[in-house]
Amino acid sequence: MGECGGDEADRERVDDVQGLDLADVDLNQDDLRDAEEDEQEREARKRTRQLGSDGQNEQHHSDQAQDEAERAVGVVGGRPEHAEAGEEELDDHADQVDHGKAVENHPSLRHVSTLRDPQDAATLSSSSMAVATRREYGLFIDGATAEPAGGEIRELVEPATGKPLAQAAMAGTDDVDRAVSAARAALEGEWGKTPPNERSRLLHALADAIVANRKELVELETRNVGKAVSSTKPEVFVAAESFRYMASAIGSIEGGTRPIGGSILSYTLKEPVGVAAQIVPWNYPIMLAGWKLAPALAAGCTVVLKPDPATPLTALRLAELAVEVGIPAGVVNIVPGDGPTTGAHLVSHTGVDKVSFTGSTATGSEIMRLCADAVKRVSLELGGKSPSLVFADADLEDAVASTAYGIYYSAGQSCEARSRLLVEQSVYDDVVQLVTDKAGAVKVGDPLDPETHMGSLISERHREKVHGLVETGRGEGAEVVTGGEPPAGDGAFYPPTVLAGVESGQTVAQEEIFGPVLAVIPFEDEKDAIRIANDVRYGLMATVWTGDPARGHRLARRIKSGTFTINLPYGAFPGIPFGGYKQSGFGREQALETLQMYLETKAVLLSTGARPTNPWSL
Ligand code: NAD
């Protein structure tokens, strides 16, 4: 891969990221690891794995058993001297941490006590290079970077500057075939025999590697997607936490016996579904890769993951880290490429057993069709047009501040963005004024500036789409109270926008705009609020703001959404099922339900009778 120093401005922006205080999360010193020791350990494990013969595999397993025994008594991964020195710093820092502030950008950090800052930039692994020094990315197949068979290399552009960022290889159908073969071979090889506790250990190791390489990953994601570092930083941690959650959850998977009577013993086995094709969009590349890969690997499946062609960088790096921590070659394969060609070929491939898709409802519907012929297992996480409902008895200040977060986080490019604000008529004008003020307070700018709330949109083309829908809203009678015009200058920026006087039937109240645009709709009473909330084809998430908890619970049962929150803007946490009602899809991410989607249930029955079974007395 080529090297390039990047220009001066680039370098400054990179330094900004390197200088970020990523330790402002909950610190758990017990989990501190020395990166170099970990790396040496991984290298040793990799070498052992590469040996290959039966006897050598036995050696690997006994090493592994010893590793685990040592780990249990705290030898491997124990705190080396210089980690203890670091620990003091962390202790000092921990005293100063304002946890509420540290996690305000992502809910998943709020309850996570294992996030840590095990090393600073100086001790990052040598393989982790800033994007400014690495400009070319291949495919990732069978444990290594691979050239695309068709030779297609695409220039990626940094959305916030419009400048070239990196060159990325694009997979064609031949590459997909290669990746699926590698995934199949891994499933039938070493990985297929790996016991759950070993998979769990590897997933924890991958989570550690993500945290250890977080600065590079945050920078890659920020520059590739254009969203603020205040968003991408927690998203990288959530990816790590997804692996941790599934590493633990795999221990809870069990079969069972069913006492059906007679002389029959029955029990169930849980087995991996097989090779999983996973397709993710551009808005949360690493977080969704974590959401997808973690349950699949925990279940013992192998994966071919297709990122969006515009945002493949962090998924590619994640696959490298997977191999570095000892996950065998072929278990994780990454094939960036176009949807209708590369993606469709992957979904239809006869070597694929299960498809997990996150993206638009239109594509989800097409994917369902592609899966139908072979009766493939499929789960779909699709679009949304989620409401925030504000009742007059709510704490309006809190409700509106959180509503602004709920739509403008990730510049509105979130499936669960609460893009409709339903407000009780008696406080409608006050809320419109308040939300307009809050929109004005959102800091839009350089995504690499830690103070920025909202970076750019993904591309100029997407900005045109967003603006086109705002214009449609204007044409249909909505009032643009603030925002609504793309700013001059470089980058695909769009301002936080509020549309007031919107009616539920209008385009801006029905279509997923996928930008920082909030449609404010009045309602008369609770019944009217429920009617409007359900008056869309989507059902991903809903949030109610009220001073009456009973009302919150009443609405939870009346509004059709996969996630429902009361006086809380956050809904996606590792461990909590996330997914849609209606055209927002089916299947759930992030939870035990997800793990089950990657497992088949096999019933085993055995005769315990004294005499042979001979139903027809033949
Ligand atoms: P998209 O459907 O256009 O693309 C998503 C992915 O599917 C990309 O990797 C794309 O290359 C691929 N793809 C496109 N056509 C395909 C085909 N025919 N066969 C196989 N793959 C194909 O969506 P997008 O615009 O990139 O992403 C935004 C959408 O994703 C929004 O609708 C958003 O709500 C949704 N989303 C949903 C969730 C969720 O969890 N529900 C999370 C994030 C994003």
C-alpha cells in the first residue's frame, strides 16, 4: 500500500484527532492491557495457527488452554509496570471525568463500565497508521488484502472538504465468489471446530484491538463519512462493545431437553447457520459492521461483509484487526462494491446461507426478493420516519434539547432519527421557537474539531436530495423556520433545518429525508398523537416526552415501533433488541434475538426403549 504524507492542513487535522482526549469515558483499570505484550501474544498465536499439522494444532490447543488458565489467574494481560504508571494518570483523570458529559454523544456509553483508554497514541501498534499516511485500500479476502479481479480502484472523497481521501479497490462478482469460497472453507475448517469459549475470547480480543486502535479508526471514520468526531468516537466504542456483548452472550446459548414421554429422549442443538452475507450502508460503517459481525462470529458463522462503496475504510481495518487477534483467515471477508451488481451477486450466491441487511426499505425489498428463490434466512434493518411526541405536561426545555439531538445527531443521517416532532397544540408555538433556538445552537463545521456537533453530509449528491425534499416541503406549504439553504463553500454541509406547520400527509412528514431536517406537526390530544405517530409506513423508533409516566406506558403499547423511549432520546444499546415494525424491517440487532438469527435449532431424538421400534410390526 502506498504512502503519502498528506498536506499541511491534513496533518493539522490529523493532529487534532490524535490529541483528542479519548479517555473521557468510564475507566476500568482492571482491564488495562499492555498493547505491546498483547501484540506479541497475538503474533505468537498467529504463528502457532499457521503451523497447520495435527500435532501442531494440538500444540496450539494446549497453548491456548495454558493461556486461558493464565488469564484466569491474571498472568496473561496482567498489568505491566508501565501500565501501573499509566494507571495513576487514569486515576487522576477518572477523578475529573464528568461522566454525564463524556457520554452525552452516545447513549451506549452511559451504562458501559468497561470502556477504557489502555494506551496513548505513542503506544499504538505499529500496524495502525493514520489515514494521512495510507491512501490505498484493497479488498480483504481469506485473511489478507486482495487485489480486485477486475482491477477497479475508486477514488474516495472526503465529504467535508471535497478533496481526495484514499483509493479503494472495488469487488466484482469474481471477488465475491472468492470471498464466499474462503468463508465456506473457514466454516468447514478450523473455525467450525472452535468452541464457544474460544470464540468468546477472540471477540473480546477484537474488542480490545478496536479500543487500542481507536484513534486511527475514529480518524478514518470521520474523514470517510464526514460526520463529527464527537459522533464517530462513541461509535467506534460501540463497535467494540458489540463484540464484548456477543462474546458474553454466546455463553447463554443452550439447547434443551423436552420430556415428551414414552421411550424417547430428545434434545436440541444450536448450530451456526453457515456463511452469512452482511450488507451495510454508509451512515455508520464501523458501528454497523460491529453490530453485524459480532453475533455472526459469536454463533460460529463466517462472514462476507459488503460495505457501501463510498465508506469501506473502517470495515477493512476491522478485518485486519480480526486476523491480528487470531481469528482465522476466511472467517471475516470484506468486499466493498456497488449494490445492484456486487451486492446482489453476494445475496444471491448459492454459497450464502443467511443474509443480514441494513439500508433503505427499497433495497431491503429487493433483497427479500433475491433471497426468496433459495429460501435464504434474511433479516432487514431498514428506514424510518420516527416521531418525538411532546405533550404540554413535559419538561419542554429538556424535551426540545433532546429532540434537537435526536434529529441532528449524525446530521440526521440516522435510521432512527426522530425526524417528525409531534407537539400538543397548546404548546406548539413555544416548542417551535425553542427548537429553532436549539437548532441555532448546534455547532456545524469541521468534523475533526472535537467541539463540532454536526459535520457534513455524506456527499454533494446526497445534499441535493436533502435540499430537494426541503424544497418539496416548502412547495407543499411547510414554513422553513430556520436552515433550508445549503451554505456556500467546500464540503457537503447542510444547516440544521426546522419545518413548521407540517401536516401528516405531506411528503416531508412521510419520506425519509436522511438529513438534518425536522418536520413539526401539531396534534390535538393523545388519540390524535397516536394516530399521527402511526400514520407512516415505517416503525423503527418513537420517543414520548411527558410528565405523566402512565401516559408514557400507555403510548408504548399503542405506537407501532421496534423501540419506544419515554423522556429519553437514546434507544440503541448492546443488549437491547433494535429493529423495526412495518416497513422498517424485521429481525433484531444487538441482542440475544440477534444471536438466535445466526443459529439453527436441531432436534435430536433417540429411542431408549428396551425393544427395537417396529411401527408396522414388519
Ligand atoms: P441503500 O439501501 O441504498 O444501501 C445500503 C447498502 O445496500 C449499500 O451497501 C449498498 O451498496 C447496498 N445495496 C444497494 N442495492 C443493493 C442490491 N440490489 N443488492 C444488494 N445490496 C445492495 O441505503 P443507503 O442509502 O446507503 O443507507 C441509508 C438507509 O439505511 C436509510 O434508509 C436508513 O434508514 C437505513 N439504515 C437503517 C438502519 C437500521 O438499523 N434500521 C441503520 C442504518 C441505516
